[in-house]
Amino acid sequence: MHRESRLPRRVSTLALLSLGVLLLAGGLIFLCAAVEKPTRAPVAMALLLAGGGLAVWSGYRWRQARLRSPDLLGDRIVDLAVANDARLTLAQVISVLDVTEEDARAALAHLEAEGLSHAERQGAATVYVFPGLVLTKVARRCSYCGSEFAVRKPLHKCPNCGGTLDVVKT
């Protein structure tokens, strides 16, 4: 979903939050006035309940919209990719993060646009690969016999056959 289509939801959420704050303010004014005239207390309570309810509901709605934004959802997807060996499917993102397909696709497209991931077809499924998260191991490998040795050992010749050792990523 694009930013232009989210704008009316944000405007309506802010409008409801503003209305809730106004009702809360009116409720507080009526509550102060209820000291002089107790018949204003029910109106004050009604305004406080309505304003509080609207403020809480619009705050919750704002928070949910913020959690579904491609930036924040992208961060959560990257964290999920770290836990899954840098490979994710759309179904994994939807089920684990509990988001809609539309929001998941938008966040994955955002990550692709930033160059953090790319999509690969594997059979009937599309897998999103995060190349920056793939763990690589560096080792010294003999070009003749294929023996591998740890990089931390200061070897330049293979102890088995005497061949030269090359540093390779595995």
C-alpha cells in the first residue's frame, strides 16, 4: 500500500484523537463546574468516558498503523531473516509477524528497493534472500589435496602435501 492511500487513515485517526482530547477537556471543565452544581457531574462523566475511549482507540489505531509501516516492518523482517539463515518466504513473514499479505509485500518490496534483499524462484515458491546476512566461513585450502586449515594458524604451505594454501570463503 502506498503512502498516498494511507494518508486518509492517518488524517481520520488524528481527527479522532483531537476530538477525544477535546471531549476530555470538556469533561474536565464540566467536572470542575460540578463542584458548584452537582447536576453537571453526569455530563462530565459522559464526556470523560467518550473522550478517553476515543483517545485510547485512536492511539491504538495509530500504533497499529505505525507497526505496519514498511520501515518498521522491514526491521522486523530483517530480524526474522537473521533467525532463518537469511532466507524467507512471504508465508513465513505473514504467519510469524502476523501482518496482512499487502503489508508484507510492501515491506519486502521496500527492502528490495533498498538493496537489502532479492527474490529468487525455487520451484513454485518465491524465496527472499538477504545476502548481507549470510554467514561465511574463511579457511585456508590446499590447491592440490583439498585439505582445509583454520585461518588463525599461520600456515603458507600444506603440512600434508607441501602445496600452497589459498584463503577461500566457504
